[in-house]
Amino acid sequence: MAEHEAGPGAAPAVRRMAAARRMAAVRRIAVGRQAALARRIAQAVAVVWAAFTVTFLTVRLLPGDPVALMLTGSNGFSTPTAEQIAEARSRLGYDHPLVVQYLRALADATHGDFGASIQTGRPVSSMISEALPSTLRLGAAALVLALVVGTAVGLLANLAPLPFLRQALRSLPAAGISLPSFWVGLMLLQLLSFRWHVFPTLDGSGPRQLVLPACTLALPGAALMAQVVGRSLHDSLHRPWADTLRAAGLAPGRLLVAHGLRGAALPALTVLGLLVGNLIGGAVVVETVFSRPGMGLITQAAVGAQDLPVVQGVVVVAAIGFAATNLVVDLLYPVLDPRLRGGPAAVGVAG
Amino acid sequence: MIIAGSSGPRPPGASRAGDTDAGSSLLRVRGLRVTYRGEHGRAVALHGVDLDVPAGAVTAVVGESGSGKTTLAHALVGLLPQGGRVESGSIRLGGRELVGASERVWREVRGTHVGLVPQDPGVSLDPVSTIGRHVTDVLRAHQRVPRAAARELAVRLLTEAGIPDAAARARQYPHELSGGLRQRVLIAMATAARPALLVADEPTSALDVTVQRRILDHLDSLVTAGRTTILLVTHDLLIVGDRADHVVVMSDGRVVETGPVEKVFTQPSAQYTRQLLSDVPGRTDVPGRADVPGRTDVPGRAGGPPARAVPKAPSARADGDGPAANTPLLAVEGLRLVYPGHGPAWRERPPAVADVSFALAPGATLGLVGESGSGKSSIARMVVGLVRPTAGTVRIDGEDITGASGARLRALHRDVQMIYQNPFSSLNPRFTVEEIVTEPLRNYGILERTERRQRVAELLDSVALPADSARRRAAELSGGQRQRVAIARALALTPRLLVCDEPVSALDVTVQAQILSLLVALRESHGLTYLFVSHDLAVVRELADQVAVLHQGRLVELADTQRLFAAPREDYTRNLLEAIPGRRRRTRQAASDAPTAPTAPAPSGPSADEPTTGPAR
């Protein structure tokens, strides 16, 4: 570092120069940070674009004619004539070359326009905007549940007073992960709604209706979180620095809560980022089981009917959610781990 | 304030000087037996250890790795690693029996009665907690202190431990501090609740000599001020000689010898102690280093380029500047290296190596010496072609090999080989010795299968390993044996230049001495030239004709070994030499007779050349 030249005995001019250099360094780092952020955002946009393109191509290259399917109806009652099909094709723009179709779809998608659903004829954007809030509520509830329950189990697996209790808590995540969520959902419905009437069944959108689906959706995530947090805490107890603190008289509980959890935050954050991705898939199953209207239900119907515009819209929304989550996770890493901050701290304080 | 004001429980008249009457023992260990759970039942780590630590003095426990000294240290704070158990015996600290004490008792004892200064400051602090948090957590573990008051107290403790600008430091994270400062933080934590006994487990073995000296000075000052008693666990006899009043020599889980340092050092009674003392590097001069005849080249290079006869070269040239009389085997000129950094500010960084030039005649040995971050290992890596220099040239036998790659680099490695610091990580533990040693031969397609076997036998013989060790796996060997295997591997291609990067610093003194004498013997028998990188001046002194002292990437001084040690010209070199332990040799008499009032000792703060910010990892 250049600062050491500006010792106490240095001439004022020298000191000013050093100060100017230091300012320049700090400014450069700030600029570097912005550049890094811009790069991250560009990456996120690229992810969304790639998701769009890949779905566009795979759906187009799949066998089967969505237009004919639409005119037939999913249960195959009427048989459309060749003219009817051709007319529908040109109305929907399917008669242009693939490249033109792709570019048009891409241009529209940037404005949030994914066209109209082939099944219902309604604009995809309004279908999604109606379904999204319910799914967001479900996802957010499940995420919070997974985080809280997972952390608690992970913590208790290291803190519980009896060895056999710790062992039991340690094997809980494996059990949680191996339960299929549709089965868990059906069981919860069966017992808590139909038999004991603790929670209302199906329809309606109040908070009480959210409990069972959220629990079902949260279960695999909570198990994963418990596994990761529990392991990280366990490891931290065996680090040399844990011995340092123990040797200075810290109790194990304090050690885990005050120091271990901070270290576990980083892997937990990584898992959280992955969970958001899994929730989108999980929502399909859970919303189907509980017949909750939402993105999952739309997706399921659209895939079944080869409703390309809807599938396209759902994939793009999911990709945006996933890319945004990862962006936030990336930006949070340095907040949680001071070693990843670099830059300004080193320059600012070292003088 | 609650804790910092009182100076702790201590017999007032406790003196610094060594009187061994067990009456004033602060700590008394009797028949301590510790075992670890192992594959075949429980392995005994301590076989009934007896130990007395008189109050107000420094007692050293010295031994090689595996002697049980660290187990002893951990048993004294009740923190044996998993699988460890105290089987029998007694640990009495200030009259309280600790063997069999409950975890609750231990928790109260730890910190307030016995503190631990751990070994490696690099891993002994929680990386995601601030420095201040570490100290306040310790304070709040023992006392009900409001958060703000604890913070204030922590800053005071850090200042006492010699940390400049402690208030700002308290808000920093461990990785932002240098090793020396981190060790001071650990000392502040260990002494926060004013324990009567401080167990320091190799507190400086991960630090540079100059930093080591200041940390030991600081620990000294704590004892001199009558604030604590220290049990210093170390492998370094020179430190024991400098710092301790009493010494306990351990070997194989037993106490071999014990007594005042003067007596044990001058009239060791145990054979093991005598051996240990005679193996200390820098004590004995390797005979005949000055009058080595000019060596001629390697006999019988198997399959290599034809042996070049090298005319007699004076093995030690005067002062290293000016062109060599004959083509030097290794010539480095204007070598510069800047490691690319992460941020855009990396151009601001000082270079790791800046304009270093030196030449090395065939058969000579140059010691590259410096503290961590001085660029010595970077130079070694550039010479071997592992790192491309930012500027400057490396010539081997007159040929410019700077930035060589591909076939040229392969050709270079027939002449230049490297021995690494850590034989535990530089050998694949699952390979047999034969596989390791023949790997270079197979890589270069030299020799047939049967001839290779013959060659392995020769190579193992030359590094003094028994022939039957060829079938053993690296994991089964000891550190010294592994380093011999690493040397045999380096010799397999009959190189002319061996670059040794801290080849003995991971080894115990007795093994260190053996490897060093092996290297000397090989230099004679194989006509080798060494570039010997080390932080340990004493080791370099035993081996090198010339020594190059590096500081912050620059060559500070380059001179004949004799001259450099006798009359260093540069201040930095002098400072480095003075920091070598073993020089104080009982010059201390200090506060032996005047039990001073418990005034706060002047904290021996880090001086200007102790870097305040460590490399961020």
C-alpha cells in the first residue's frame, strides 16, 4: 500500500499526494463495484433469455400440432377441416418461418406480452398476473417455514441435552427429504381436514387455507435446511476457534448461537437460493393436490394441452424469479461473510 | 471496572526467579494418564506425567511432535479432542482438583483460572465475528456486564495486549489483521478474565521471527509484572533457553527430564535431552563448508544430455554482484512479479518480487531468506517455471528459460527439480514409494521397467532409506521418511539444480538435522547446486555459501554466509538476526528480586515493521 510514505514526518505535499492517491483508489473500487453489479445483472438477464429461447425451441420441436389440438379440443369432439386449421395458423402467426416467429415472440415478451392462451384465448399476461399472487403467498410462507423449522431442527440437533435426542434430530432431515410431497399433502388433507376438521379443505384463499399447502411445500426445504445448518454447526464446534472460545470459558450454547449460526448463515443462504428454484416445481404438485389456483395449476394445464404461449410465459416468470433470487443471494454473501467483502475495508483502514 | 482493575489471585511474593520448591506450585500434575480411542483399543498419549508449575515464572514443556505436549496442554484446560480421556492422575490448580470435575466446574475454571493461548492464530479466531466480539463474548461468559461496558473493556484489553488503535481494530474481522496482531487478540482473550495460569501452546510457531520475538516479549512482560504464570509448550529449544525459568522435557508421553533451564541446558542428564540439544540448528557448523573443492558435474546422467564438464568454480563468490567468472548455473536478472488481484485496484499493489538479481555458480548453495510475504517462495516458483515473471529473466546454464512452456519447460525440469515444504501434502499418500520415485522416470519415458526398479534401489539408498521401503505407501511413513522420498523423487531425473522450498520447516529438530546432513551429503556426491528457501536463518546458516535476504519483494542484502552472520550491513538483516531465538541466553534477570507493585506493564506494541494488515485470504 502506498500510504506508508505519508508518515508523521512527511512533508505536507507528500501527505496530500498520498491522500489523493488513496481517494483515487477508493473511487476506483466504488466504480469496480458498480461494474461488478452491472455484470451480475447482465448475467441474470442472460439466464432469463436463455430460458425463453430453450422453451421456445423445445416446444416447437416437439411432435404434435398445437393449433390442431386447440381446434380439436382436449377431449377430441370435433374434427376441424384443413381450411380451419390453416386459417387458425395464420391468425396465430404460426405460418411464418421459425426465426420470424421467435424474434416476434421475443420482442413481445420484452413488453410482457406472451400472446393469448391457445386453450382459452385470454392474454397470457393477465392469466399469470391473476395466478401469481396466490403462488407467491404460498411460496413465501413455505420459504419462511423451511428456514425457521430447518434452523431450529439444525440447532437442536447440536444442542439437545440427551445424546439419543441429538441423534434422532440428526436423522430427521433424511426422513423429511425422502417423503414425497404429494403423499404428505394427501395425508395432511385426509387427517387434518377431512377427519379432524382442523383446517378447511380446498377452496378459499384465507390464511387458514394456506397452512396445509405451505407445510407440504416447505417440508423438503426444511429438511434440506436442517441438514445443512446442523452439519455446519456441528463442524463449527470442531474448528480450532471453537476451542479458543471454549478455553476462554464460553458455554456450548452461547458458542453455537453467537458464533456457529453466523457461520451457518452462508451455506443456509446457498440452500435458500436453491429452494426458490425447487418451490416453482413443488408448487405444481402442491397446487394440484390442494386444487389451489395458482401458477402451478396453470402450468400443469398448459403443459397437458401444449399451450405454448402459457408455458412460455410461466417459464419466463419462473426464470425471472430464479435469476433475481440468485442475484440477491450473490449480493448477500459479502454481507454475511466479511472475508468476501474485500476492497474498501483493506484500503480504508490499513493506513 | 469489574475485571480489568483487579490483578487476579496471585501469591504476592511470587518471584520470577527459579526456585523449585514445590510449595509454591500453582499447578501440580501427578501421574496424569491420557488415552485416545484408536483402531485397536485405546492408545496411551500420556503415561503418568508429573509436573509442577511454580507461580510467577515461565515453565516450558518441550518435546517433538508426538511427545504428548499438546495433549498435556489440552488436558490442563479440560478440552481433550474427541476420543481423548483422562484415565487417572491428578491436576491440582491452586489447590483445586480438576480431574473428574464436572463440565460446569470446568466452564468456571476456564478463562478465570486457566487460559489457553492456541497455536495457530490463522485458524483460532471465528472468521465471521469481529475482534471486539471475541473479547466481549469472553468477558460476558464470566460476568454480567452490559454490552456497552463490555465493549469498552474489550478495547482496553486489546490495548493492553499491544494492539494499536484498538477501538478501530475491535470493529475489524480476523482476516484483516496480521498474524502477530491476531496472536495478540488471542492473548487478550486468554487473559481477559485474569487467569492465574496461562497455557501457551506453541504460541509463535506460525509467526515470523521478528513478530515471534515481540509476542514472546509481551508474554514475558505479563509474567514480569506479576500478572500471570505461563506454561509454555514448544518444540523450539532456543525459545526455551531464551524465555523459560524451568523446563520439562517430554518424549513419548513421558517426562524425561525436568529442572531449571540453566541446569538442563548445561548438564542434561537424559540421553534424549542431550540429543535434542545437539540437533538444534545453527549450533554446530557443518564441517568443511568453507573448503569444499570445486565440484565437477554429475556422474552418470542416465539417459540425459551428455554431462557437461563444469570447470572448477569457487563455490562461494564474493558478494554476489558483478558477473560470474564462468557461466553461472542459475542467473536471475531483474526478476519482478505482480500477482493479479481481484479488484481494479490491484495495480496499486506492491509487487511480490521487485527487481531481484542474483547468480548461482555450479555446486554452490544460495539461501533465500525472508519473512512471510518477502517473495522468497515466489522467486523459487519462477525459477522452476511454475510462475511466469512479470518482468526479468531466468537463465539456466546461460539459456533464457523465462516463461518457458510445453516442451521447453519439460526439458528444463530435467535439470531443475523442486523439494517442497510439506512432505505430507506433496506426496500422494496412496502411492507406494516406488511409484512416487519412478513417476518422473515414467513421465519422461526414461529406463525400462526392470532398470527402473534398479534405479529406485539406488535412489532410496542415496537418501538412506531401506530398500524394502519401496513397497510401502507414503501414508505409512513418518515426516522425515516422506521428505527423503520427496528428495529421492527429485533426484530421479539427475537434476543439477535443486530448489528447496522450506524443506525442513515441517519437521522436528532431530529429523531436521538428519535431512540437512543428507542434503549436504547429496550435494557432495551428486554435484548438486541448491537454491535453498527458508525463513529459518539458523538452518540456512548450516547449508548455504551465500545468503540473500529478502524484504517485501526486494533483495536487501546478498553476502557470504560467514560475513552476513558476522557483520550484517543492512539494518533489516541485523534486525532479523537479532530476532533469532537463542541469542538472549539468560541475559534476563528482570524483576527477580523486586516484586513490583501490580502496575500495568508497558505493552510491548508491534513496531513499525509488523504489518498491520495481513493478506486477505
